[in-house]
Amino acid sequence: MLAQQVGQTLKRELQLILRNGLAAKMKDGRTHLAYKAEHAVDLEAEAIVAAEVKHADRADTGTVEETVEAAEDNLAASGSAKPVEDVVGDKGYHDNRVLTARRLPRAVQGLVVATAPMLSSPRLMKLVVVDTSVFVAALRSADGASRQVLRLAVEGAIEPVMGQKLFLEFLDLFERPGGFDDCPVTAEDRLALFEGFLSACRWCEVFFLWRPNLPDEGDNHVVELAVAAGAGTVVTHNVVDFRGELRFPGVEVLRPKEFLKLKR
């Protein structure tokens, strides 16, 4: 009897917590107290201009107004005279109410699923993300398109971008048993080529995860790196693997041969 009363009390308390927005149902089916971090990042300066913490039961479309307003207030407090002109958000922020509400800041009314406005700069158009599949192909063929992509990088014709997760993927590639059994390049030369490639790379920190939902979730970091760095191209042999739910108009995914044609 006592156990039943305690169970009913706990149930009422849980219902009260849910009504007050203090708990949320997680993706794994569990329900507990939760919060979500919602950051606003200046894509040109790569600076965080708002760092908000919201109750996790609130939808992204219900918090975006507050986060944009906080970003505007922080920019004004820092002495910046430049207003927020465009807001970029993933698919969770794409809602008809958000797009049409008159009371929202003008920037929020122009919310798009994904964009990269800074890619119009010729300097940034040189930035590329080179997938590990290209590096492997370059080792196996001295005259192929993949080797030519690496040559462009070492010669400075393009500037490859490197991030923490991509770097770890390269390290895993070198340590994978049997990965280079049919490779004509010796282990010493492979390492030397990788070091030369790294010396040409620009290191980029990724502060925002876009969740493009690629067929292989392990490839999401490649697209996120391209967006964070403002790279216009991801060069890979696995183009099919990069057809995710969230598309970025400013980022092209090309095979090495396709990329070289555009460079001519």
C-alpha cells in the first residue's frame, strides 16, 4: 500500500515537472532533467556571439528568437555597429511560423536551412577538405587525379583544411592493419607525404555541429569542418556517402577528377 502511494506521488511529481518544462524525453526514450546549449556564431569572424542555455523540452523554433536577440544585444554591447543580417540554422529551426512572424527580428524572418555567404571570397574558394579516400588513392597511383590534388596542396594552389576529427581519422588510417598491403609506397614515404600534406593544411576548430545526417554518421564531421572553415569543396571518392538530409549550397562534394576540371 505504501509503495503504491509513493509510486503515485512520484508519478504526479513527474507530470508536474514535465508541465513546467523542467524535463524532456531523450532520443533513447528516457525522461529526465535536461538542458540544451544554443549558440550563435558569427560565420565570418568565427566568434561565438551568444551562448544560451534552454530547457530541452523547448523546440528549436521556440528559442531561436531569444538567441538571435541575445546575439544582437551582445554585439551592441561590444560596440559593433553591424546588425545581424542573416540567420543560418539546421532543419530543426525551419518553421513557417518562424519565417513569417512579424514580431521577430528581420534576420530571423530570413532564416534559411543552410548557407555559406562567405564563400564568395576568392581566398576562401581555395579552401578545400580532402577526404582520407583521396589520400589513399594518391598513394596507390602516382599519375592519378588524387595524387594531383595532393600536389596542388603542397604547391599552394589550394589550401586544404584539417580539423581534429579528420586528423584522428588519418591517424586511424595509418594504424589500420592491412590497409596498405597493396600500396607501392613504403611506410616511411607514406608518413613523409602525410607530413608534407599536413604542412600545407590550415587547422580549423569546429564549434558548431550541423548534423547533416549523412548515411554514415561518422562522415558528418567532414561536412561540419567544411562549413566551419568556409571551404567551398569537399574532395572525396565517396560522393554517394555525402548525400545527407541537410544540404549546404555553398559546399560542393566532388570527386578528384571533377575538382581538377573546375581548377583548369
